[in-house]
Amino acid sequence: MKFDKKTQLSIAYAILTLLLLLSLQNYFSTQVENVPYSQFRHWVQDGQVQRCTFIGEFIQGRVLIGGVDGNFRTVAINDPELLSLLEENQVEYTRESDNNWFTQLLSWILPAVFFVGIWMFMARRMGGGSGGLMSIGKSKAKVYMEKGTGITFDDVAGIDEAKDELLEVVEFLRTPERFQALGGRIPRGVLLVGSPGTGKTLLAKAVAGEASVPFFFISGSDFVEMFVGVGAARVRDLFEQAKKHAPAIIFIDELDALGKARGAGSFGGHDEREQTLNQLLTELDGFETNAGVILMGATNRPEILDPALLRPGRFDRTVAVDRPDVKGRDAILHIHAKQVKLAPEVDLHKLAVRTPGFAGADLANIVNEAALLAARRDRTSISMAELEEAIERSVAGLERKSRVLNRKERRIVAYHEAGHAMVGEILPEANPVQKISIVSRGVAALGYTLNMPLEDRYLMTQDELQDTMAAILGGRAAEEVVFNEISTGAANDLQQATEMAGRMVKEFGMSKKVGMVAHREERSQQFLGMGGGDRSYSDDTARLIDEEVKGIIGTGYERAKELLAEHREALESIVEILFEKEVMDGDELRKILTDHGVELPPRLKGESEDSVEKAVDTTNLKSTASAPAEAHGELGSSTNGNTPPPPSEPEGPSLGELPRPEDRDAS
């Protein structure tokens, strides 16, 4: 338990006062000698006792022995002759009540102090903060007055559409009469929706910096506490504060922690959360037209929010904060590059092209990682080498040169990665190869092949999916062609291939036997593609789907084997260089293939009209897009998104989604 400075001083003063009182009592109290009662009687009989006092069960007095006097105390015994003895020897005696004021005081104060301390401890523990028990219903929102965040829209890039929407909100607050003159009203709520790291909270900070109005920031998890009614009380207090400072903005981060859809079977803490949500709905509905208070919320799980929260009149606007395109990534990199010292040869546009699918947070992390690498190497500026290394760290994980493989395993890894690279480079619809490496990275990857697209993509044709399938299976195919046996290194490749083939059959209607029927599993509209679901088709259909999936995978595997067997000499040359250098870039790979007479497809930026006509049009454009940066690696280690998988569970493409332009998988 932590106390503030004022409380700590109060406790220190109380302890010092108590010690001072004890010291004074000891100082002023006279030393008293305890003696037996028989000794006391002898002193009385000898006339040495000057006076005595009866105090409860004790007798205290003063005795004079040999010209030296002193104080004594003895136990009072029921002696009928004592008073007569005292009178005969002319001893002055009195009686006092047993009432030590200091002892009495301590007996009252110490228990009180103890219970007050316990009460304060419990109040702080259950109050969920430094406000104590009496202020538990107070809002814990942080208030930024005017430009308190230090961030403006100049610090935001890559999400221009979302920025324009929020700029209009700022204008609402600055000049509301401009809109009210036409009969319009200020929107009551704006919901920011997007994947993690896309800049939702940064946008909110920019709004706070631009609006020049009070900005109340609070997390959705700060409302509900242990006590019943605390969440609703904090909602009321938050809106009361905002109304007092209107015009103002309230920003609730991670709104899904508070606004989760209500259900009939909720008990316990869920009832408290629903009560808090009900209060929030009431506050939103209770606004007057000119209240001048706008509620902003941010979430990456809009599908679980309560429908009553999302209806017009509460959250009037939903702003999608998506991953940036190449132009947006270029602008984001330029913003982050202002904070570091770059070498003159650094080409940020080239980095933007090489990082499809990276969110703003990922790009910021790359620049920071590059700065750390440059400092570790005692460089005076950040070069392209550090930035490219930072990208590889993000895609494939940390390089692990300490992991030493024996010669046989290195040969398997080399042929495996060479197989990925050759098939991916030869097939016209697969992504071109950027780099091949047999250096271990991440948790389980013993090598990787990095494929990069020439541009951002949002659709994939059937030919592109089939060529990508063959490239994914090229590693296992190379092992079988060369060694006539297979290893466990293709586990993740098979997982990716199975997932891709399953979606081709069940969702995209790319199987003649199954037909143009969507057999997608029910997932409760998961925004980020997370979570499983129940299938809505029969066992016979499931059996047919399995057969078609096997057929698609088998066809891709045979294509890869045929290509590798046909160009076996080129494969051996690639492996020989990989054994020597451990790393090979895409240009070197293409030169080797060309020298061996392999015809490579022309890859130009953009698509012809013929290829566009072949594009698969689905309702879920993003989920059908190709993987711009695929990194196929030994032992199935893969990353989907921008970071390596957790050590305990290396994963492939994210939970049922095909590789997307915003995804990069390293296997």
C-alpha cells in the first residue's frame, strides 16, 4: 500500500508524538524498588517508613534507611493489624484510586488508531486508487486542458480519411454556430475502430491538442471496481465534470471493456458492468443539442459492443482507422525519422515499399530498433543496413547465431529454403523473393525466405492463390526431390497451405465439385478474425470439402516438385551459395536462375486489364488479398502480423484468414 506525502508525514508525526509522551513519562517517573511485604512491616516497626499510599493492590511509600531515603512498593495483603501498626509508628498513610491517566489514554487511543488504520487500508485497497473510500465514486479521468498532450494532427500520418473526420469534430467544438446555423447538431459520439497499433489513441491525443478544449481521458477498465454502483457513479461524475467544462471531449480507450453487449445470463460482476453501461447510455441520450460535449471511444473489437451503444444518437460516427498504404507508410516513416539521425543514403520510400501491412506502431518500432542497432554498432547515424535488419527482426524474429546445426540439418534447411525461393520466383503469380537465409531466427525458424509484393494488394485471383500454394509447398517438395524423404520442417507450411485451400473451397467458390457456395464457419462477426465457430453444413459436404482441399494441396505440391526437378542444377547452385554465405538476396537469386536458363516471368508494377478481369470479387476484400511479405522457414515457425509468435505456440496466418496485404508470415 502506498501513501501520499501528506499521509506519510501525518503518520510520522503521530509516531513521534507517542514516543515523546512515553519518554516524558519515563523521565518524570521516579524509580521505585519492589520489596516483600514482610520487609515493609519491619520498616514500619523500626520507624523507617515516612509515609505510604494505598493504590489498588499495591502499597507505595517512602523509606529512610541510614540517612538515605528512597521509594518502595509492595503488594497489599489483607492485614487487619497494618493500620494499627502504621498509627503506632506515626506513619502518614493515604489511599488513591488506581487511575493511571496515561495508561488509560493509551488503552483508548491505540485500539482506535489500529482500527482506523485497518479502515484506511481497506478503503484504499477496495477504492481502486489514491482517492480513498469516500471518493470511490469519483471519475479517474485525466484532464488535458487545451494543448496539454503536446500532439497535433501534424504528428499523425497515413490515416488521412480518419484524420479528416476528426478535424471536422474539432471544428464542431471550435465554431458550433457555423453548423447550427444550418440546423445541424454536434455529433454526440465518435467511435474509432481499427486493428491494434493503427493509431486510434494517437488520433485522440491529436484531437486533444488541436481542439483547445478540455479533454477527459479514461480507460474502459477504470469504471467497474469491487463495490456495487461504483461504475455508474463514475460515469455520472465524468459527464458532470465534462458538462461543467463544456465544450469538452471525453475519450474512453478500450471501450469494449465497458460497452460489451448485454446478455440475459449475466451474474455477479457482469451485472455491475451492465449497470455502468446503462448509465453511459443514459448520459449519452440525455445530452441537450448544444451541450458541447462529444464522447470519443476506441476499440479493436466492435463486434462485441452493445447495439444500443452504436445506434445513431449515441455514437453517430464510426471512423475506421486502417493500416496505411505505401504513401501513408512513407509519411509515417518521415515523422518518426525526425526523432533520429539518419544517414544520407537512407531511402524511406524504399522502406515503405518493403513494409506492406505494417501499422504505425510497427513502423515506429522499426525506426527505434534501427536506432538501437546503430548505437550497439557505435555508428554515428542510422544506415539502411540497420533499418533492413530491423524489418527482418519484425518479420522473422531475432537472429540466433548461437543455434548451431549439424551438416545434415543445414543441408535440409538450405534445400528447403531454396525450394521456397525457386518456386516463388519462377511462378508468375507468386510474390518475388527479397531475401533467403539459413540463419536461425525467432523461436523455431531455422531459416526463412522473404517474399515481397511490388505493391499493396486487395484482391487475389485463383491463379495467384494456386501459385502461392505451390511456393508455400516448395520447401517440402525440394526435400523430397533431393533426399527422397521429408522432415518435420514443413509443418507450418502444411498448416498455411491447408488453411488457404480450405478458404478457396469453403469461401471463395474455387472448387467445381463443391460449387459456388459459401460454407464459411459462423464466427459471430469477429472483427480481427479471432475465435472459432460452428459449421453450418452436413457431414457429406464436409467430406467433399476435405477431398477438394487435399486435391488443391496435392496439385500445388506436384507443380512445385516438377519445377524443382526440371531446374535441379539451378537448385544445387543456390544451395551451394547458401552454404557458403548463409544469406542471399533476391537479385542474386534471379541472376543464378537466369544463368541456368530459367525463364523468369516479367513482374511490372500494376496489373493489366486481363488480370483485373480475373480478379475474385468477394464481400470481404481484405481477407482475400495476397500476402505481400511471406517468409517461409524451417520447422514451421511463422509470424502473422508484425511480431514473432509467442514462444509456446508458433503460428501461421491468423486464425482462419488468408495472408493479407497487411500480414507478413515467416515460416
